Amino acid sequence: MIRLAISADGHVSEPADLWRANLPASLRDRGPRVEVHEGKISMVVENRVIRKLVEASPDMADGSLANIEGWGENDPAARLEALASDGVSGEVLYPTVAFFTAYSIEDGPLQAAVCQVYNDWLVDAFQDPRFVPVALLPAAQPDVCAKELARLAPRGVVAGLLPAHSDALPYNRPEWEVLWETAAGLGVSLSFHAGSGRHQAPVRGPGGAVTNYVVTLTGPVETATLLCAAGILERHPMLRVMMVECGAGWLAWALDAMDESYREHEMFVRPKLAELPSLYFRRQGGVTFQHDVVGVANRAMTGDRCLLWGSDYPHPEGTYPKSREILDEQFEGVAQGSIDAITWRNAVDLYGIATPEGFSADAAK
Ligand code: MN
């Protein structure tokens, strides 16, 4: 039985004029803005159209994103109402527009300022303890990411967001150490959200959509393995890492494959680790999924602790407004302790998110 559902993956809707209103004057002209291009509401940054979003209707003449269907709820109270109608009591909040916008910016200082404006808005707007606002980190500069986390931690921020891939500066480079160390020291977990850091649709033509979506779900295999095999999680035993919206079915196989590779190709393996690589992910890692019966079925191999359910509200690929039905169906026959861990307890342990009366993470583990 699903007793409580907390979503470890949701997305806010940023106000359309967020950056125009809040960036320092010297950066505002190059900063993100919403414009109509070829009849479509489009995101523009550094004077480039980076994404055409949806058809513009006449009531969007002012560039307002408020009326876009499926764009989701900006007002925290209305958002909680929508969650309640879906049987969800709280959620972890990731960006929508800010996500792909910030990571398409080429100028480091502009990216940092864009993240800062978003983070200040997010933390101010979503103070209710049923929300976990995740800080958007300026991934072009790891040292600036660390400073941003340190700036936000006193305001209660307990999680930071990075791209799923960082090809320009791979995560095993020493420049990232300052962020791993800072996050671990602050007790802030780091999330790698699927669909970022690499081209999302490399395959064109027939079969492209399905192929690209499936391949996106395998992205975390690379990043999760690297965090383990490069010794990052071993060096920072307090660092927690989450692979978000990537499904869970790949995890059991990936954990086994990283250990097999470590053992069987030992002569090429650097650095040597004190334990097999999968131990570090089991100890410090996690994944979120919306609907993944394979991931749920593989619990015997992954354990419960790595698995967190998330609705991905309000995105169309998420489970809203049928989260409870979808949860009931995929957890049928699963032990109550496992259900509780995956649908709410792991999120409470990791983020300290508020629960309704009668649900305590410490009770009856
Ligand atoms: Mn998501």
C-alpha cells in the first residue's frame, strides 16, 4: 500500500521576466529573455535563440509564459494544491527554462549571474518545508559552483544541480574537487538531471524519438560509474549524488558491470580503490524514476536505499495527475518497508523534507 508519496523530481515554472528584472544592468542585454520568433515563444540568451518553446497566442503578446499549457504552477500554494490532488505531499524542485538556458550560456560570469538570480527567486518563493529547492550551479566554473553552494547553504539549500554530462570539463578533472569537498562539507547533495550536458536528439529520422529518449536514460551509467571509478565518492564519503529522471532499471546492471570491469581489467584500472566501485554508489548514490517496473523488480540487487520515486510534475512525461494509480500498479506485491523507502522515506532521509503528522523518517525503519 502506498502510505505517502513525496516526489524527488519536480520542475518549477520560472517567471518569464525573471532575468530581465533581476540581472545586474551590465549583463541584462545579454541575459535570458522571452521573445516571439517565427510565431513561437522562444528563449533568447546572449542574443541567440536557444529554444523555440510553443506557438505564441495573442494573449502572449507581452511575452508572458503564464498561459502556456502544461507549463505548471508558479504559485507555491496553488502548486501544493495540485500536488495534493495527485496524492503527493511534497517535492524536490528543479528548474525548467533556467536549466537549458543556463547551460547554453558560453560566458562564465553571465552563467553564474543567471544561476544566482534563479536561485534567489527559487529559495524566496518556495520556503514551505514541503518543498526542497535545488540550486542551479554554474557548471562552467566548479569553484564558482562551490561558492554559490556556500552562499545558499545558510538559507537552507540542501541540494545542487549539475548537468548529466560535462564534456568540456569532465567530472574526473581536479578542478571539480573544490565542489565535491564543499558539497560534502555542507551536507549538500548533488543532482545530475537527465537530458542535460549533451545534444538531446542526435538521431534524426524514423525511430529517432524513441531511440533518443532511451539513450538519454542510459546517460547516468557513464556519470555514475565515473563518480565511483575515479575515486570521487571514496575521497568524499559524505558526498551524496543523485541521478535524476533517468529511470532505475539500468542501475542493477551498471553496478554489476562496474565491479566486473574493475576486477577483470585490473591492469588498466586507475586509481585503485579500497572497495569495489559499486559499494560507493550503494553508499552515497541514488536514482529517481517515475515509472520503472524493471527498477522496482531489481531491488534485490540494488537495495532500496538508492531508489527514489519522482513524479516529474508538471511535465507531460511525468505521472501527474495519476501518480497514485501509477504507484499502486508498479508497487503491487512489494514489501511495505520497500514501498515506504522508495516513495517517501529516502527523500526524507536525504533532504529533510517535511512530512505529514504520523510519518517520521526515524520511526519503524
Ligand atoms: Mn525531472
